[in-house]
Amino acid sequence: MIAKIIEGRSFGGCVGYALKKDSEIIHVNGLRTDSAKTITQDFNFQRMLNPRLGKAVGHIILSVSYTHLRAH
């Protein structure tokens, strides 16, 4: 498994990247998942709860090799 951590500036860019084709939302709590727009709005609403927060956007990418998983 490979992990990559990215800090971003906008929730819209992060959500757009995360929802590209062949992606899957595994678990959500506290967000509407109707569209990228509603997800972005909900992230921004939650960010307003802490106006002192600096960098609020983070994206962690996990890449799993299915051939490696089958070997074990």
C-alpha cells in the first residue's frame, strides 16, 4: 500500500479530484453526498465553525495493489 498526503487550498478542488471516475466513497458522516457541490458546501460550512483554522483542506490517497492482496 502506498499513501500520499496532499494539502490543498480549496475543498472544491479536493472533492473534484476525489470524485473522478473509478472512485468510490466508502464511508461518510456529516456530509450530503448528492453531488460534488453539496459535499463542498458541507465542508465549507464545517470550516466556518473554526474561523482561526489555517489550512483546512487535506487529502490522503491510499493506493492498494490487489495482486499483492491476493498473494497473501
